[in-house]
Amino acid sequence: MKAVVFHGIGNISVDDVPAPTIQDPKDAIIRVTASAICGTDLRMVRGTEAQMVPGTILGHEAVGVVEQIGADVKNIKVGDRVVVTSSITCGYCENCKAERYDLCLNANPNGPRGVSAFFGGPKPSGAFNGLQAEKARIPFADNVLVKLFDNITDDQAIMLSDIFPTAYYGADLAQIKSGNTVAVFGCGPVGLFAILSAQLMGAGRIFAVDAIPSRLELATKLGAEAINYDKDDPVSTIKNLTGKIGVDRVIDAVGVDANRPHGGIIQQAKSLLQAKTFNQEKQQVEKETNSQGDNWHPGDAPSQALQWEAEVVAKGGTIAIIGVYPETVQVFPLGIAMNKNLTLTMGHCPHRKYIPTLMNLISTGMVNPTQILTQQASLTSALDAYKAFDEREDGWVKVELTPATMA
Ligand SMILES: NC(=O)c1ccc[n+]([C@@H]2O[C@H](COP(=O)([O-])OP(=O)(O)OC[C@H]3O[C@@H](n4cnc5c(N)ncnc54)[C@H](O)[C@@H]3O)[C@@H](O)[C@H]2O)c1
Ligand SMILES: [Zn+2]
Ligand SMILES: [Zn+2]
């Protein structure tokens, strides 16, 4: 079968690989009908998420049809249309039972202290083969596969696999209450869904910060007030627009590949003063990189978004970090947070907790997730799609991959 395979930093390709087989009675095999490329995949190819095992199939977002089930799978039948939760969780440990799927004690082969396990990720997350493939093996299938309602299309369902639940988790972590002002940093797929999620929780004004015009346009269409950090300083702009108070809640949907401003004289001058610190941070994070032309460049200022976030939040406010920072990152403006009595919340998403609720919202027409789906490409042309998404080519926000057999 065809699959997107990681060979090394800056080196991925669509290969012919053996089809997966059942390895445990709790496994299922699905035929993938849609998968997607995520900002998380880019971090692995850029080298800002280390310890990828060469040969790992990439991808952690998929929708499919169940083809085969192991002897212990009871919840799912052959032929069911399902969405895959991008994190792998057992469903029966004490943390899963408390809906803290992000802290599952069984799924990570590295043991109960291992980080959240997920498809197509590095060794610390279990080095499971991923979902950008024609077929996939699904461990703990009873819990990891969620049966889809008949009226949910693949284009809608693919958003339920990771980015919508992650963004909703961010809004939930941020404890958004009716009328709160919110700043969302990063307007990639996760940030755009964070805007929608904040609205669902009753947010008042929402500011959206990024530097990519087409993404800011989408944020505006969703009802946020866009701030292009290459044109306007997000800190002084937000302070200005909130009577110097700042926002009640902040969601970080950027992560370690944050950039500093490359436009705006004052912003550039400010960030140049920090160039040495940003470079030191980069050295801490990137043990290896392999940039080629316009592709696979890690961000040039890992802590930039975090610094802005700590500054724009009002005293007593909350910052929820769902953009991923690897364990090698050791920076946060703790002094500002301490002196403003901030609440900091963060983590990997417990997808299984939110998917049924969010599927209901889509099914009843409360949310239209396909407004964020901007591209469809065939699995066989995944490399070109990866490159366009990585380069932030105009209009490329969320990319769905359809299997080679359907292309
Ligand atoms: N916590 C979780 O469980 C979870 C799940 C899925 C994705 N993620 C993470 O969420 C993050 C976003 O994912 P995505 O798919 O939207 O990625 P993405 O790379 O498409 O989006 C990130 C956006 O941040 C913008 N950006 C860069 N520097 C910035 C800055 N200083 N200020 C504001 N914006 C800035 C970029 O221009 C880009 O549009 C990634 O780190 C991803 O790994 C986390
Ligand atoms: Zn994802
Ligand atoms: Zn568990």
C-alpha cells in the first residue's frame, strides 16, 4: 500500500509499504478514506520534534472504514465508518475513566510515565505508524475509533480527528466565560478552530494574531479581529484596544516553530534586540535541521509567542497553551506570570473526551468545520502538499489527503 514515510529530517516520501496486520486482540485495521496534514507533522520534518524513528509512517488524523477487528474488539464492527482519535488511549485505566485520556497509563509502550501516545509520532510518544496511508492498524480500537453519524461527511469528520477537539480543549483549558475577551495566537487550523470554540463558549471580543494574510482573512471571516504582527505590534495593539487592561484569556496555537516579526520597523528592532536569546533557544531545541530552499525551516523565535501572550493577558487572566513545545524548551516569562497572578494551563489533547460532543455540534449544523478545509490532494501527491503547507503558500490552511485508490 502507499503511505507517507519519514526517512529523516527534511526527508519524507510516498512509498510502497506492507499493509498493516492485527498484532493484538484489541487492534482493528481500517481502510483510510481521508487523512490530513497537521502543523505537528511539520515539526517532525523540520526537526523541532526530535527522536523520530526512520521508517515511521506519518500522520495522526484519519477517517475510514473498519476492515478487520481483533478478538477483543466489541464496540466497533467491520464496515463501520469511523473517525480516529489522534491520541492513542486505552479507555480503561483510571485516568481514561476520568476522561484524562491525555494521561493514559497503558497506551504508550514506554510505560505509564510516557507522554501522550499518538499516531505517526517520535519514540517518546510510542513511535506508532501513522495514518497518512491507505490502511492503518488502530490499537485499543474500542476507544480510539469513534463511530460516525451517517450525516457527517469525511470532509467534516477529518476535522474531528485532531484539530477541532484540540482547539476546543484549548478554549476549555482557558476557562472562557460569557463575555470574556480572548486573544488567539496562531491562525493555522488549530488557531482558527480555537476562534470557533471560543465563540461556542460565549467569548465577547476575539483577537487573532498571525502574519499570514490569507489565514488572518479566514480569522476575520470567522468573526475575529485580525492583527498582523509583521505590520502592528500585537502587544501595544491589544492593550490599546482594551483600554490598557489586556485580554481575559489567551490561547497559544503556535508552538515551538514561532517566528519573530519580519516587518514593521519597531517590532523588528525589538526582536533584533532579542536575537541572541532566540538563537540560544533554537540551539536548545534543534539538535538537527535540514532546511532546503523554502522548505523545512524551523521557527526563528521559539519563545516569541509566549512572551507576547504573557504581556497581553490582563492581570488574573488565563493562558492556555496547546501549541506544542518539546521537552527541550525551557523558556517562559515566569516573572510576568507570577506578578500578574496568571493561571497557566497546557497540554496534549484528550481527544476522546470531546469528539462525541463536537460531532453533535456538526451534525446539528451548529458548526461548519469545512470552512477551514482549504485543500484536497491525493495521497500520492502528498509530498507537494506537505511542501505547500510548510511554505504557507497563499491560501493553504488545512490539507486533506485522499487515498491513492480514490484519486
Ligand atoms: N496540544 C495538542 O494536543 C495539539 C494537537 C494538534 C496540534 N497541536 C499543535 O498546535 C500548533 C498549531 O497547529 P496548526 O496545525 O494550526 O499549525 P500551523 O503551523 O499551521 O499554525 C501555526 C501558526 O502560527 C503562526 N505563527 C508563527 N509565529 C507566530 C507568532 N509569533 N505569533 C502568532 N502566530 C505565529 C504561523 O504563521 C502559523 O499560521 C502546533 O504546534 C501543533 O503541533 C497541538
Ligand atoms: Zn494534527
Ligand atoms: Zn488509559
